[in-house]
Amino acid sequence: MEKKVYLDNAAATPVRKEVIEEMMPFFDAEFGNPSTVYDMGSRIKAVVDVQRAKVAELIGARPEEIIFTSGGTEANNLAIKGIAFAHRKKGNHIIVAATEHHSVLNSARFFERLDYEVTFLKVDEYGLVDPQRIRELIRPETILVSIAYASNEIGTIQPISEIAEVCKNKGVFFHTDGVATVGNIPVDVKQLGVDLLSLSGIPLEAPKGTGALYFRKGLRLMPLLHGGIQESGRRGGTENVPGIVGLGKAAELTLQELPQKMRHVKVLRDKLVSGVIESIESVKLTGHPETRLPGHASFCVQAIEGEALVFMLSSEGIYVNTGSACASKALKTSPVLLAIGIPPELAQGSIVFTLDVTNTEEDIDYVLEKLPFVVGRLRSMSPLWGKKETAQASS
Amino acid sequence: MKFVKDIKADDTLDLVCRMCPLHLLEPGEKLACMKEGQVLEVLTDYDGALEDIPSWCEKCGQEFIGIEEDEDCYKLYIRKKKGNGDGKESISG
Amino acid sequence: MYSEEVMKHFAQPKNVGEIKDADGIGEAGNPVCGDMMSFYIKVKDGRLEDVKYKTFGCVAAIAVSSKVSELVKGKTLEEAKALSKKAVAEALGGLPKEKMHCSNLGAEALGKAIADYEARHGGMPLAEQTEKQFEVTLGCCDCSTENPPQAKFCMSCGKELKK
């Protein structure tokens, strides 16, 4: 059997067996609609409430502070648009980091077309924002700051508690996109002090199309989906019961297993990083070297292009990602890499590894065996290798 | 439409940004947990509530005190007339 | 995403390399945009005796370079000059819409190599004359048109140019 090493867990994960088993009855035997008045419905409503409590427990929230969504993108949209529309009378200035996911950036850009102003906050060479700079940028019209807890592209973890403190003191709502963190590191919304947090089922090994938005109790939010009474009128539409059950089960398992997962992936990741740096010249580790997600490694490889690298690795059974999928399909250089000061031609050689608990040391050894060979092959074809452009990339 | 001012409320229900039929469901749930004589303040920006809530109060035997217009929403006041506040009773008649 | 023929040329690209004493050299693309090709040709009796290239770019770019070299090796200069981006894409079994510019790049780089050869036979090598020119034009990432360095928008497709 061909060897397969899957290291793109930020994009997709296989749904856990226990999660699938938990979901199955809700496709046929227990198919009721939670909004119906008879027992078939009220029973399902009770099930949904139990899942809500499980997701809340994972992030230190109250059950009534959870809105189930179709994923991280919807949660981000709901956070940005929900706050901006609901609090227009208070102000019309929004601050987001220049490195946010497209679902945050484009939601913010949408408001530039209305009578709102958006500040795209610069980051440093590691992708970190400066809480002091946020304090300076907040003005009387500022209503919302949105900074992702961590980046799926470069792994850097932001100083969320400090930023939350700044926002609280200034009376401004603070949202964090927690998609890269919930399921990968411990997240406690009360300790962090955030007003809103988005999460996705994918890092939890729940089905795609599941997620949630945490919103601090008492926060006014304009719904995106106006409809019936689902999610207390904050997100209309008949609930995706099997998906919600899957998310709840995955959250429950994650709560129990997270410390072990973190230890496991960190060891493998560290081996991968030192192996890559040692065996391949002119390669740069992107993101913060220490304050980063434990299972995340990202590099820029001089003189080769990311898509070619990904395809060549996949022909060896190794599945990784290159920069931002949205960017690469649109033929744009990753805005995140440009924002941290990576020169555009080096940014083309972006490669991102996101590990999971199913990865083994054998997987890493296999990657360290094949990667230098693949890089060498692409560099032998490249007009940029071996000439003036081979100035040190890893500084 | 009965307009009032400076009513002291025992609890507040914020329904701003949320629409029909929450404005008829949530007050009931909230009142079920309150004692007789206590006042619930309902905040809403939904115009339909101005007619619906007073009618609902009449139908369910609760006292509709009045409305105050605030900067960004309406404030509607309901005094609980019946029930023991254990959360188990049916408020909606 | 890619046809079998594209993947074949990507996995086993033909004619990769440089020709040290090339009769013509042509370069197209821009590493800033993510695709760059350098073509080297050897000409004998009006035919392309040898064609080699180096490519920095995606799967499509590598496959296009390989296919272009395969299509023109042994052909006359006129036949090679007539190679269109459409013909390259068709020979590869089609390219995704967003990758069509790679086939443009291949035809362009080859065309420049031939132009360099012809210039050398009519005077100073084009590669020398235009080496400076390559440094001072601004390539469009969408349609690969070389624009004047001070241009803000592409004179061919109108897209905003990146410096």
C-alpha cells in the first residue's frame, strides 16, 4: 500500500469514529425538528441543549452564550456584521489585523462600502499585533476590534488577554477568531476576556459545516439569518441536528484529550522544524518561533513555488498546504506573508504543515526523507537557484 | 399607547436586534421565573412589539404598564399578575 | 484540476536545463507574480537543434515549459514563432482558466529567445540589449504584458500593476 502522510489538518480532518457513531441516530431514528411541539421535537431540542453545554464547557462559556453556526466563516461574519449593525449608533470604526482570515477581512471591507471606517492593523515580522498600538488607534467612534487568536498560516499566537484588557478599558467590543486555536490549545473565554469568539468543528474532528460563535451574555448582536426562534432568534433556520451532535461529542472528547494531543504534536512538530532547517538551505521558518500553535510549522523555501511543491509532495503521498488556499487559487501572493515582511518572490515558496494526534514519528521521518529531495528537484529546474537570488533566506 | 417614565424594573430582557416571535416567547419565559408583583422591562427595536406585547399581556392576564421610548429602542414594562415564579408555570395561558 | 498530460509533463518534465553557449536566450514572467521562465535555444540550419529551459512556477508553468520545448524542438524558426498559447494549452489537454497565462508565458519566453538569436545575427544580441530592458519593465501578473516601469495600470488588460 502506498504510504500516505497527511499534514494538512487545518484544512480538513477525518471525523472521529466516536463522533460519527454519536451522530448516526439523528439522521433516521431521531429525525425530529427541535422546534416542533410534540415529544419527537422536544426530545431533540433537549439533545441540542446538551451539545450546547458541551461546546460551552470546552471554552469556559455559559450554554446560553453559544450560537451554533455552519462553521468558522459564518461565526466570523456574525461577529463582525452582528456588532457593526447593532451598534451603529455608538460608532462606525472597526479595527482588524491585516493578517485576518478572509471571512473577517471581507466582512470588514463590506462595511467600508457603507458609512463605516476600517483600520487594517499592521503586524510585526512574526505576525504579532501590538496592544499598545490598538490603544492608540481606538477613538470615540470605535465599536469593534477583531484579532484572531492564532494564524493558521504562520502559527503565531496573539496576546489576546492584553488586547481584551485594552478594549475593555476603552469600552470597545473585542472579537477573536478562535478557529485555529479551539481544539489545538486550551481556550477559556472568561480568562481571555473576549466579548466574542468564533470556532469551527474541523480542528475538533467534527464534520465540516459545523461551528459556533461565543458571545458574552447581554451583548446585542444583529442576526445574519433572520428567521424563526432557533438560537433564540439570533440565527434562524432549522438546526443541523446531526452536525450539532457531532460538534458536541467532538468538544467533549477534545476537553478530555487536549493536553495529550498538544504534547504529542509538539514533539513531532519540533522534530520536523529542526529537520527541515538542518537539511534544506535557504529556508525560512515563518511566524513566531516559540509563541505558536504546538502542531504548526510553516516555511518559505527560496527559489521554488508553493503549488509545485505541494503537488510534487502529494505524488510522494505527503499532503501539505501552501500559504492561503484562497490566495493561491486567486493567484495572489499570501497577504499574511506580505504583511510580515516576506519578499513576494520568497512568499511564493510557502509551505504549511498542520499536525494532528494521528501523525507519528514515522510520518515525520518520511517527510524529512522526501522533502529535501523534492526541493532539490524543483530548485534544479529553477532559474532563481544558483544565481544572484541565493542570498540567505533564513536570517 | 400608554407612555410612561422612570419605571423601576426588577429584571430586564434585551430583545434588541431580535424579531418576531421572540418578543412573545421570551417575556413569558422570563416572567415565569419572577415573583408576583415584580416588573419586567423588555427592550426591543421591533415595531411589531408595540402592539403584540400589550395584546399578549391581556390574553395571559399580565399587567401591561406602558412604554418608554429610549435612544435606540423601546422599553416596555410588564407587571407579573399571577404565578409563583418557579419557572414551571405556563405564562402564555 | 489538471489534465493527465499536464501532470505527466510536471512529473517528468522534458529538456530541463541551460545551454551554456546558447544562440538565443529569452526570459518571461516575474518571480514576484510566481511564474518565470528562461528559454535557451541552439539553432542549426534554421531549425531549433536544441531547446532547454529553467522554470520557477506552478504545476502549469512547469508543464507548459516542458510541452513548449517538446513541440518546437527540431522545428524551423518560423514554425516555432507561430506557436500560440492556445496551441500549447490544447496540446496539454487544456489548462484551468486561471492558469492560461502560463501558456502565454511559455510562448513569450520562446519568442524572446528566437528574437535574441535573430538580433544577434542582425547586430548586438537582444539578450544584452534588452537585459537592461527586462530590469526596467513592469510585468503584468494577469496577462504577462511588459509595461513601462512608471505605469500604474497594465496597458493591455488594465489591471493595477504591482511594483
